[in-house]
Amino acid sequence: MYMKLSVLLMGCVLLSGSALAMEPDTRRITTAHRVMMGISTLSLYDDYLSAEPYNGLGLQLNHATSRYPSNRETRYFFQQDMELVTASTQNRAGSASMSYTNIQYAWGALFTLKPFYGIKAALGPMIGASGGLRMNSRNVNNPINVDLLGDVQLAGNLTYDFPIGLTTIRLKASLRAPVLGVQFAPVRGISYYEMLSFGQFENAFHLTSFYTKNAWSGQYTVDIPLHTLVVSLGAMHRYSLFKANDMLFKQDNWSFQVGCTFDLLLFSGASRPNSATYLSLDR
């Protein structure tokens, strides 16, 4: 009799375990948002428009999102970055100005790595594209130059948390560098009217790589939790050096930013008591 009861109990345990294993994960996946706005110091050198460097100030807006692909897959996550920069610069003599506007977008998948010394890390590829416009007030024949770029980037995130009193401060560095891409660069002396009217696009599109283009970007932030919202303070540095058609194109941009980090579904950035209901990215 005891043998029969033991077998019956074991069967019930196995059935309940299999039922729990088959039970679907009903947690809702949240999307982490980081919105940052700041003032930029911009240095531009465009050999097509002018042989002098231009320096000035501008505004920069960044919006980054990240989320897991599914409830059961947390080994990697999707990341999306959008950026808008607008600035006004002048040459050293103050005799001419150059306005600059640029929009950038990147999307990719970052794989989470095993933490080391308390640092969380993620690394992976991203596909990016950007389009911008530079306008020189002094150059009459060729007053405009267009930025067109598409590339594959290597992206990485480093995150470190340390407690201060009753709260936890988060330090984060997001780094990106282009690996391979295609960039537009006009030929010196040929106007955009000639290019568009006569189809003179020879040597206008160039393959870029580590050897032909020196570029990187880094965003460094400090996250301070305040109740359900996280205040983010940070700085971003973007550098690019590209040579094509016997011309030099250089950009050096520093921006100092302030913003917030939150989950749009919960509108919360701090610790959540209902973590059993939601699956949030903590990286």
C-alpha cells in the first residue's frame, strides 16, 4: 500500500512539474528609454566649402531604446539610437558662418557578457545611417554640402552600479565605432547643380573602413534614481576624420547633456515591486 501511495505521489509531482514547464511566460516586455538633451561645442572642417575650420555651439537631442526580444531570450537585446544635432559655427576671423544640421539613426543587437569586477557589459553590431546639411554663407558657387552615410558599427555598453546611502548610482558608457560603410563626398569644384543636371557622380560614393576613416563616438552618463524616475547627467564625444577626392572632412563634437531614463510601459526607472509581471532590461 505504501508503495502504491509513493508511486501516486511521484506521478502527481511529475505531472505538476511538466504542467509548470509548459506554462507560458506571460510577463510583458518593457522598453527602456533614455532621452537626453544638451549643448554642443562643434568643430567643423569641410574642404569642399572652405579651407578654414569653423567652430561654434549647437543643440543636441538623443533618444535611445533597448529591450529583450522575447520573454525567454535574455542573452541579447535590441538597441536603437536616434540623434539630432543643429549648430551654427564661424571661422576664426568671424567673416563667415556655417550652419550644420544632422540626423543619425542606428539599430542593432547587443549580446550580454558575463559581469567582471561588478561591471556589466554588452557587445554587438549595429547598422547606422545619417543625413545632414552644411551651408556656408560665404561660398557663392558651392554654398551647400550634404552628408550621406550608411555603415555597420561595433557597439558596446559598460555599466557599473554602486550604492550611496539608500540609493544606487549607475555609471554607464556607450561606445560605437564604424567598421564598414559607404559615404558620399563630392568632387572639388563640381557644384551640386552640375552633379544633378549632368549626372556627374563619378567618385562621389566611397567605401569606408578602419583604414580610410577614423571615427568613434562615446556617451558617458550618471543615472540618479529619484522615486520612479531616473535623472541622467552625461557627456557625449563624437569624432570623425575622412579623406576623399583630395579633400579633408573633419568633425569634433562635445556635448553636455541632461535627461531621464524610464520604462515607457511603467513610466518608471527605479526598482519595481511588480517585477514578476514585467520583464525589464537592466543593463
